[in-house]
Amino acid sequence: MASDVLICEVSPRDGLQNEPVVLGPEVRAELCVRLADAGLRRVEAVSFVHPKLVPAMAEPESVVASLQDGPEDRRWTGLALNQRGFDRAVASGLRRINYTLAVTESFCQRNQGCSRAEAEAVVAPIAERAHSEGIELTVTLAVSFGCPFEGRVDPAETLGLANRMIEAGVDELVLADTIGVAAPLAVRSLTEALVPSEVPIGGHFHDTRNTGIANAVAALEAGAVMLDSAAGGTGGCPFAPGASGNVATEDLVYALEEMGVETGVDIEAVREISFWLVELLGHPLPGSVTRAGPFPVPAA
């Protein structure tokens, strides 16, 4: 297991995309900056999707324009679900882009409006373009472990798609438990199978069934070097009724640092951001350390 880990903060994108309260681009940009100031080295700031489909992600170009500190700034990343989204992300000036496709046909049709074959065919051309323009490309495989429409996903299916993504030339690969059904043994097995590829492997876990932290630790112990999380545990999948959000950044940082894994994240600063989000969104957030705080130091 690595002694440090890159945490990608996804609350500005995955955390907010299903919220009924729509935050303006200036507020979302402020959220990104606050997160970066708290020590998050990578922040998924925006999603390039049609605003009629996801109103909370409207005007991503305005958010990105507020964030750019220089032409080579790679702290910020944006999500794309198709060629048009990728083109918009490139035009915005982002130097890191996360292209997401689903392992199952049904989820791909619902989430991306195309077949998996169509979504997969885009990867090699955009990877070639990204490399020619100095852009780093992450591919995230949604529903890597289970799908709300097709049930449990055969690990061989996920592994096959993952290997094809690696062959297509992606810079990073992330396995996503989009609806929070995975358990540590499955996470460990799939991650271990991909680590020898030498492409950095990451994990994106939801805490729907209270396995998010255990899955994140299992991925890290199996050789993953990146983990997604969201301040306060914001987020949730629109296709998984009753699903809670992403692994809370505070919970993940606490668990990892208690294990001796460096994150570089100021846990109290992230808690303050989560409390701010509670005020903005108008409801509590599920993160445990958000509420309880880290282990208190006894008074002298």
C-alpha cells in the first residue's frame, strides 16, 4: 500500500449534480477554490452536459474561466460523457478531462444516451487528441460492480472493458461503484487485476450500503493510487432510489491518516466547507466525521 494517495474531490460535480438547489457558476467556482485551499490536489469542477438534462451543471465554461491560474494548471478536471462534451472541455482550457462510460449497456443508454459500443469507440480518438494537445485523460468506468438495471456485473466484463481502455491509451483508469453495491473483496480482486498494467488505477465509491470507506481502503491496499470523495458525502445516483452520496472526504481522510497514509488534506477546513454546503443546500450531509469531527485530543 502506498504511503500517500491522491484524493480527487468530486463534490462540485458529482456532489451537486442531483441537488434540487442549483448553485450558480460563481458559487461553484468558489467551492472549487475553497477545496483546493484545503489541500485537495485535484478537484472535479464541472460536467459538460446539456443544462436541460442536468441544470445544476449549467455554464461549466464560466466556472472553468474563474479557476484557470495558468495554461498548465492540472488541479481542475471536468467530466465528459461524449465527443461533444470532450470538445467543450478542451475548448474551456482544462488540461485534465475525465471521460466516463458505463460497463453495462442499460446504464450507458440511460446515462449517456448511446450504446456502450458507441461510447467505447470514442475513447481511442479522444485519447490520441488529448495526448497531441498535452491534455491528460482519465476514464472512469461507471457501474463497475453493479447496475440498477442489470444487477451484479460480471468482473470479467469490467476487466475486459478496462483493459481495452488501457490499450486505447488512457492516462488513468477509475473503477466506479456508482450505486454503492460493492464489497471489499470484489474491489480488491478487480483492482489487483489491473494494477500490473502500470496505468494508475483509482476508485470511486458511494456509501449507499455503508461500505464506501472499506472499499476505498481495499482499493488502496490492492494498489490503487487515487480515490474520489466528496465533502460531507454529497451526491448520489439518480438511478438508485434512496442512494446516499459519495464517500465523505472527511471520513476518507480520517481513515487514511489514522492508517499512516498521507493525504495532504486539512480535515477541519473540509468540515467548514461541508457546513457551508449545508447552508447552501438546505439539508444535512451524511458524512460521519463531518458531524463528529476527528478524534479529539484530550486537554492537558
